Amino acid sequence: MAVLVVGGAGYIGSHAAHVLRRKGYDVIIYDNLCTGHKELAEGFELIVGDIADTAKIAKVLTRCDSVMHFAAHAYVGESVQNPKKYFHNNVTAALTLLDTVMESRVRKFIFSSTCAVYGNPVKVPITESNPRQPVNPYGATKLAFENALEAYGRAYALRFVSFRYFNAAGADESGKIGESHDPETHLIPLIFQAAQGKRAALDIFGDDYPTADGTCIRDYIHVTDLAEAHVAGLEYLAKGESAAMNLGTGEGCSVKDVVAAVERISGSKVPTHIAERRMGDPPELVADPSLAEKLLKWKAKRSLDEIISTAWKWAQKRTS
């Protein structure tokens, strides 16, 4: 039986699909290609459809024994400007997907959640016991679906894992797949654009935070480490367990740290511009990943340099 990777033509979903296949799993990708890319699903069975299409989902579920759900809108700023879009897709349509799963015999479900469910953390590093108090609609929609999974788990014996990602970055070591967003909002691809002359400068939003160099600190985790955690999550579900857990490295890097690493690895100077702080940006978001390490026997292995090297290889391929 196959793993149904919903949103598998997107950034993280496609990396999960590749790692699953390397580990011997059969994979079916389901994606509406709204933000996904057909090229990222190349070599896999791809079913094009919406997560609210119950008939199409029900049919493919007959060939699957587990589901990984990556199909969410994920731009924080857009969620503030257009919350209707986010609640419709990330909650209403996602619940339709979940209900369709519950009408099948599939009872193993892995959810792509986010550290945005924590909002402004009460302490760093962030443990799973941190209050879940999202400060934007994106985080609120992810929390709503987490709550649904918890309730369905209690009522219907659904086994689930909610993975709360920190900052996913990097690309598959093969160079075949990587990050491709439009618009691009992630730091490392934006730094590359500045290094390649595709933008005048990288905007650094605030250099007066209470951090060592004044710029925000984030926990950057290689996307392949994330994908490997999802495979470990399937093995965890096979034991009949359910949990929510952080996926991060436990180490923080500032914006200036990342810029310096890109300059070192690419050999290119990155022009920067100090801009105003963005509303709602916490000074520091770093995971305590010890629960995932304990429950999954998993640990993020790849360094910031490996994140940037693989992402740079992908970026150069895209421009060649």
C-alpha cells in the first residue's frame, strides 16, 4: 500500500516523497498545482485534484494506508490580508480531507504544522509545552487543524503526528528538487537573489533586536532532515502512538549569520539594506527538538553550510 502525499508537488512535500521512495515506500502524490510544481513530482504518480474533492480523494485512498498532508497556504503576510483564503483552505477544505480519510480504512495521518502555532514564545528554546497562542491567521488555521486531529484521535482512534516545523531550508542533495515559491519570502533564496543581482539588495527587517548582532534569530532545518522525520513518523504511527512535536535543530542563526555563510559559500557579495522591523517578528525562534529525538530516534544532521550549499546548487541550476 502507498503513502498519499497531499501537496507533494510543493517544497517540503516533494522532498518527503523522494525520501519515502528511497526508504522503500510506494508514493502517490496528490496536488492541485496551485502553488506546487509538476517538475517537483516528476517520476511519481501524480493525481491533480483539490483536497475538498471527496470523490477523487476517496478513490485514491483505497490504494493507501497512510496520509501526509502538506497542502496549505503558508504566507503569514497574506494570511493577515486575506484570512478568508486561509481559513477556507487550511481549515474548511482540510477538514473535508480529514473526513474523507475517516470514511476510508486509513487511520495514519501526518500533518505539516508550524512553530507559528506558538505565537510569541514565553521562553526559548521552545518546547511543546509552550502555550499555543498564534498571532496571525496562518498560525491560527494550523492550530485549528491540530485541534481537530486531537479530537478525532480521541473519538475515532485516528493515529496522527503534528510536526511543528521551524525554518525549512535547503534542497535535495541530488540537485533535482528544491525551493521554488512565487512570491519568494524565504530568507535564503532572497539572499541568493541579491547575490545574483536579481534584486538590488536584501532587506534586513530590523537590526536593533535584543540579539548579539541586532538581527532576528531563527532555527534553520534542512528540508531533507524534515523529510526524514516524516518517514520516522510513519514508523511511530505503526506503534499505535500519536503526538505533536517540534522539528528543528535546537540552534539559532541570525540573519547576518546566514548572509555571511552565503557570501562564504557562493563567493558573492550580498548587498543589504536595513529596513523597518516587521510587525509580529519575535527576536528569537529556536526549537527544543528533544521530544522528536526521543520518540522518533531522529535528529537533524545537516548544518547551515549544508543547507546553503544544497540550496545554492539548486539556485544555480534554476538560472543556468
